[in-house]
Amino acid sequence: MEVSLRAEAGRQQGSRASRRLRRAGSVPAVLYGHGSEPLPISVDHREFAAILKGEAGDNAIISLDVDGHGTFTTLAREIVKNPTKPFINHVDFLQISLDELVTVEVGLEFMGEPLGVRNDGGIVETMRVSVEIEALPTAIPGHIEVDISHLEIHDLLTIADLPKIEGVSYLDDEDTPIVTVSIPSSVLAEVEAVEGEEGDEEAAGESGDDAGEAESEASGE
């Protein structure tokens, strides 16, 4: 499903002009792709932010209506967000065709509480929160659900374990780790401490036995 967004062409470029646009509630942007020259544009911040909050998120198919230039089917790429404020500083719009494969990053959503967490006090460690896929624009999922409820301590999921989705190809190496359940470092420290104490006690016991044997041999002489 496509969403519509209006854009204005002919914006002035440069940091000062961009700051003025942001203060006025717009996002500086560039439209490019399909062999055309990059076109500086701007879009309404509120309208664009609402699209990103939708089900498709960053991978929404956007019908971009650029005044004086026509309407383009696009994906938002290189979304630059303000590091300290809830603002979008800049965005690039890539022209696409609905019948051409595109490469995008899609977020992972982990579902369920692992057995290793519930039964053994383990913790979930995530190595990847998104994966790179190739698909037609209309087949791009908003996110990928990954069931981790069956994972026990030291179990590991990789790209190869992700659900098969029709029309979607995973581009990362199949052995790439995604998520695991591990023992908390505090628990490991306790275990090592207990093992250390047990080792000291065994060593002390062996020393005592050796001393006793030495005394017995001395008495026998």
C-alpha cells in the first residue's frame, strides 16, 4: 500500500537555508534514482514523521507529489535524525519501480520469553536488531517476528533460523548470529567463586592427608 506525500521543489541549498526550512516545519530532502539528476526538495515534517510511525515504518512506499515535476514512487533512504531532539534533519527519496527488486533493512521483533530466562535466570543477548533483505517493494515486511520462547541457555539463533517469507531473500550470511541466551556475569562470578572455594578445600584436604602420611612413616621408622 502506498502513502502520499507532498513535496516542494526549488529549495535553496546550504546549511543556513536548511536551518530555516527546519524552523518552518519542513525537512530538507533530495529526490534521486532511475538515472535522473538529484532534485533538491522539501517535505512537511509532521506529515513525513507520521508516515514513519505507520506499519511499514522506514520502508513505506511513498507516492511523492513534487510540485511542477510530477509524482514519483519512492522509498525514504538515509533518514538523518537529530541526535538530541525528535526532529528529522534530512532525508533522501529513492525512485523505485514496483516490479523491480530493492534492497532494504528490516527490523526484527523478538517474541516470547526464552526457557533459559524463565527457568534458569538467563539473559537475552541480541547481536542484530535488523537484517538486510531483497524483495519487491510491495513484499517488504514492516518487521520480521522471531520466536525465541524455546531458547535455553547457550542456544543461538542465526540468519538461517529466520522465518521463510514469500518473496523475501535474506542477504546476510546464514551463519550470522542474531540472538542468544546466556548466563549473567554475576551468576558466573558466583559459580567461579564457589568452584574456587571447593578447590581450596580439596587442596587443603590433600595437604592434610599428605602430612598425616608423613607422620605415620616417621613413627614407623
